[in-house]
Amino acid sequence: MAPSHVPIAKSRSERFDDLVLDAVDRLKPRWSSQLAAVEFAIEEVPPLSELGDGPGFLSGEPIPFGRSEPAVGKRPAVVIVYRRPLEARARDRDQLGALVHDTVVEQIAGLLGLSPESVDPGYEEDT
């Protein structure tokens, strides 16, 4: 019988992936048909095109935590969550989980043309 190899601890990126999956799973009972056509992805950081440049960079918009892209042709809608800005903002794992959840809710709300509160009635309670 071959020994099984069980990792002692998940990496930070694996734990982050789990937080995103948990956030999506919490929304599935209510939004399963809408979410069936949405792909979820995780990127380390936003692309430079989303960060702006020049003098307004430091005082302008905050670094985004995620983005969504509507379906185009055969390409499904996509929700992308940025790992490093969220990890940098969170004080601990619980706050990171809440921030990830809020980010997923906000991006899905944008795709569906709804308010975050209508996607998840507990949205403001998590922040």
C-alpha cells in the first residue's frame, strides 16, 4: 500500500482560493442559474491598465480588489479577484474572508446589474 501524501499546510494562495470558492458557494443557493454561466478566476494583482498613472495615481482611485467582464459571444462572463491587494488590506484571516466575500458579491452584482445588497442581503453586515 502506497503512503498517501497529505500536505501539512496549504499555501497562502491555496487558502485564498478556498475563500473565493466559499464566497461563491454561499451565493449559489440563491443565484445558481445566474452563476452557472460565470467563470471565477484569481490573479495576483490588477493589470497596470486598471491602476491609472501620472500625478493622480497616488491620490486617485484605490487599488481594485476585483473586476468582472460580461459574456461576449461564446466567452462566458468572468469574475476576477485580486489576491495581493486583498491580503494587504486584511488584518487577519477573518477579515480577509469578509473582504473576499464582499468583492465577489460586488462583482456579481455588477454583472447582474443589481445592488450588492440584493445579491446578498447580509452584504453590509460583513464589512
